Amino acid sequence: MPTSDQDTPLVFTAEEIDMLGRTADALTAYMGKPVLAEIVDAAETGFEWALFAVPLESGEDASDLVTVQVGGTGARIVGHQGGLQIAEGEVYECEYLWAVQLSDLEGVRFIKVDEEGDEVAWSDDLGSLLPFALGSEPPPPDDDEPDDGPDDENGAPPSATLH
């Protein structure tokens, strides 16, 4: 909850929203099924939070799952929506995976909440709470090109040992 000296609700920055969207996209690729990330407005709680969830398949038994509704009028779904074409106002019944909520605690901007509703991790760095390293720098290119010659100065042949 926001402290009394805070006049504005806690909201995600554009960079944080981008990172949350890219996380949903990476989870979609990793899991092989759509993962939706919705940012929930700060109007009721004083802080935004983002939930991650997988849409249930038609007829799927959800009795052993924690479920949430994602979407609806004015929903802020970030990322590429797991490849789904979500119409304005459409609501999906989903399996809840986890959420990240904003905090105004000193040194803690983000709190990760698991499927039981327990706060399981907290940090001032969003990337440390996410399941994938999503830095802003692209990874270095793979060096799959064969060498034109030995790299070291003494001209010794490259080692046959695989590392």
C-alpha cells in the first residue's frame, strides 16, 4: 500500500512494461502455449501489478488450478498476447502462474506473488524476479565461423579438445 506521503499511485515505467511483455513472450515460447500478462490498474490498491496466466482450453478441468480472468473492457495485456487475437472486451479464464506487484517499501520496488498468494521474492530490480534474463543488450552473435588460422601469436595449432 502506498504511504500517506505519496500522492500518486505506484505505476510501472515504460521500460518495466516492456520487460513484462517480453517475459510473457519468452514464457509463451518456453511453455509452447500462450502466456498472457495483464497489468492491473492501481485505482483500487494504490499500486499496479502484473499477473501472468495461461488461458484454459475449452473443457479443461480447472478444479486443481488457481484460476483468474484475464482481459475484459480496458484490459492492459502486454506482450504479443501469446499469439492470440484478443478482441476488445474479451475475457479468458486462465490458470494463474504468478504476479509482480509494485511496492513503496524502502529498497523494494517489486514483490513476486506465487499461485498461493504468498509473497515469495522481493527486489529493487525487476529482472531478478523474472524467470528469464531479459537485458536490453542483445546477446553477442554466435561465432560459428571456422577460424582462418590460429589465433594465438606463436602459431600453435588450435586444440582438438572440446570445452
